[in-house]
Amino acid sequence: MRSILIGGLAASALTLAAGQASADEHGLKVGTVAGPETDVMQVAVDIAEREYGLDIEIVEFTDYVTPNAALADGSLDANAYQHEPYMQSMVEDRGYDFAIAGRTFVYPIGAYSEKYDSLEALPDGATIALPNDPTNEGRSLILLHNAGLITLADPENLEATPLDIVENPHDFDFREIEAAQLPRVLPDVDMAFINNTFAQPAGLSLDDALVKEGPESPYVNIIAVRAGDEDREAIRQLVDAYQREEVAAKAEELFKGAAVPGWE
């Protein structure tokens, strides 16, 4: 079963079901961000229900913040939409007590443009849109640093922001925008960094990115749970079901090479 909750409405709506999320040891509520990653999770859910008799509800969200709030307040048993650096930033910022139950995929972030076909073609003063969440913004800036277009004070800082740029020789104008909105603003900027959660549904292919992460990216996505729940039998069974060839094959079908299994 699936349900979709939008932004800030999700937390209050899910709170009505709080306490029920973990009441049944064979029942789980798992949060995802609406889009193809939910279709990938559905394959894992089908396996877990078939092999382990679990009863799993997928709850879809339309933003990156609310799924963690819902996990923290007990409305969800797990979520699967974020990479470890993002989770750690939320833990530090909001005091969540989370743990990693398992790894899913690396979804490389890419920079897209409707106006230019290479980084070299970007003009001085170009407007570049960045996701405004801490880690995805940092990974975007690190790509620009590695491409030699800007210089960061610390290129190892995964949470770099435009304030950490010490050299901007092309006078790029950086705009910080909520990640889900980036495909919509792409026509209005010169280049935008968009991760696959939102790029693929917008018809963007990683093959068309002007710059993108390689397989060495540290941003592997995870299944997050409240600390202590990583040892729950149902959670272990969900992770086992997710880390299957059937799930990897579905991701390959949907993402066409832009989702790399992170558990191998």
C-alpha cells in the first residue's frame, strides 16, 4: 500500500498514526520521496512480504525534511531516501537519534543546462542553481571545485556553501533553491545541480549532465531507522529484501545506469 503526504502536512497527518508504526512486529511504515525510488522500494516490499510475511506500507513524501521528522516522532519505522552525510547533518542540526540499517544506491548528482552543452561554454556571470540542503549543496560545489571553476577553502568539507568559496574567477551567481524545485527553475538559470530523485522524473538523463559524480562518491543512500531499531528482525528482513538482484535490476531499468548498488 502507498500513501502520499505533501511537505509540512505530512508530519501532522502521520502523527495521527504514531505508535502504530511499530506496534505490529510484522508491520512496517517506510518513508520514501515520491518518484522512481519509490518504485524501486516497491520491489523490495514485494520480496519482503512474499518471503518474510511482512506487512509494509510505503509513505511517499514530496520534500527532504519531513521524512526524518516522521521517523523521529515514531510515525515511520524507517525511511529510504537520503545519503549518510545528509542524515548526519540532520542528526547534528535537530538532535535526531538515528542509525543506518543498510545501504541502498549511489545516485550521482549532476549539473544540467538548457542553454549550454559544456562547462567551458558557461559565460562569466552565469547563474548556477544549487540545492539548498547542506550536503547536496556541498557536493555540487565540490564538483565545481574539482572542475577548476571555483576554489573552496576546504574541498573536503561536505557541507560547503557559497560562503566557503575563496576564488570565483568567473563571477558565477549562485542561487540556493529547494531541491524539488530545481527542475522547474532550470529554464531560468544557466545551470542547475539536480540529483536523480528529481532529475529522472523531469526527463533529465545523467548522460546529458555537464558534470557529474563518479562511482567513488561517498554519498551512498541508506535505510535509516531510530537508533536501536537496526536490530529489529523486520528491519533486517527489509534490508535483506532490498539488497537483492531484483531490486538492482529495477533500479537499472528506471535509472538507466544512474543508480549504482551501494551494498556490493
